[in-house]
Amino acid sequence: MFSRLHMLRRLAAGCFFASVLISGTASAQTAKSGPLALELAKLLEAVKLDSIAAQGGEPDRFFAALYFPGQLLVVSAKYLVPPLLVEKLQQKAYRDIYMDLHGASVPETKVFIMDIGADGLKAKADSAADSYERGTKTRWSFNGEWRKQQIPSEAEYLKNFGAADSEYSEILAALIQKAK
């Protein structure tokens, strides 16, 4: 039989390891994109816009977002005729740019992110999952079910999440700059 002191030590150790696991899971779900998505949503609400667009670091790369309360749909892609989108940027035709990027961009350069909650990407969703698409071959749903997506390991899933979150953060930063 265990002594009371021994049982208390085991219980304390168990609580400690549980807290480490919980905090590890929480930090894995913490994303750089969270504060940026919230900031963009607030900016768009403040100026009563439902869309925004910006030109990327390359002359033919553009970013655009559609905002609905509780959801951000973001697209980034290269466009074959950049002057057309530059002109639309000058006219503040942001929704048109979003539609052009979504439908008529260079397919292998297109990135589409669905941020349910407009609160940044979450590695593991409790309900509806955020998602990331790149080109025509890469599609990740951040629902925590990496096996169903045929991702070899949870570590690879979290690596994919980190890459998507990083790219999303860069896009959001450019859109925030434009919205200001």
C-alpha cells in the first residue's frame, strides 16, 4: 500500500504533467495571426468596409480579404495583368480584386485562407475549422484530425500549421497597412 505522502506526491506529479500537456497544446494553438486578424476586423468595421486589398512585395502579387462578422476569407496570388489590379486598387474596388484573385489568378501561386471567427488560425478547432489552400494540391483543415488528412504525424501537421500561420500573418500585416 502507498503511504498518504507517496500518493500526494504522485497526484502532484500527475497534475504537473497534465498542466504541461495542456499548456503545450494551448501554445501549439496560439498563432501569430490571431492579433492581426482581430485588428484587421476592427479596422474594417470602423471604416465600414467588407473587403480590402493590397499589392504584395512583388509587382504581380496581390492580397485581398472579404470580411463578414465572424469570418475572414483571404486570398493571395500572382495576377497575369498587374496594371488592371493596380487600377482597381486606386479605385478602391477591393471586392473586385478579391474576385479576380480568386478566379483569374495564376493557379499555382494562389493561397486561400478561411479564418472562421476572424480571430487568426487555430491549430485545433472545437467546432468549424480554419483552412488553408495553396495552389491546386495543398489543402489543410486545421481541425486537429491530421490522420484523416493523410499527414504522416502530428508534428508534421503542426509544422504545416506554423507555415500557414506565418504566411497568413504576412498577408494580414499588408492588409492592415492598407486599411490604415
